[in-house]
Amino acid sequence: IREDLSFNETSGLLSFNWRLADPAGGVELAATRLELWQHFHADVVGAVQAAGFEIREIHGDLDRSVFTPYSKKQVLVCVAR
């Protein structure tokens, strides 16, 4: 499996291109592309607060790990103000 990633800062899109290739001959057997919007932490916090919520906790994953700039997820525990 080969993977190429690219991030467009203007649109906020992270693009994954995956290709399955035959290791013997390098012939591409299958390919797929996935695009995900990436939301920066400050933008998420601003949107949640603008919607009338107070953030009580922030985690880096559903296991409640510490949120860091390298976390793959943003899990916010919020209450209505």
C-alpha cells in the first residue's frame, strides 16, 4: 500500500491517496482518495463558544487522552451556558 498526503491550507482539506500495488511488478491493483476537512483547534473552540457552549474538558481521543497539537482528534465535553 502506498500513501500520499497533501494539505491545502486555503481550503483546509487533507487529501489521502491510497494505492494498492502488486509488489512484484508494481502494477496498481486499486486506488482510492479520501478528503477530510481539518479544523484547527482555535476554530473549533471559537465555533463551540459562539454556539453558546462552555467547554469543560478537551481530550485528544475518545479514550480521554491529553489533547496536544499532534492529536488526531479533538473531543470536547461541553455544557450549554
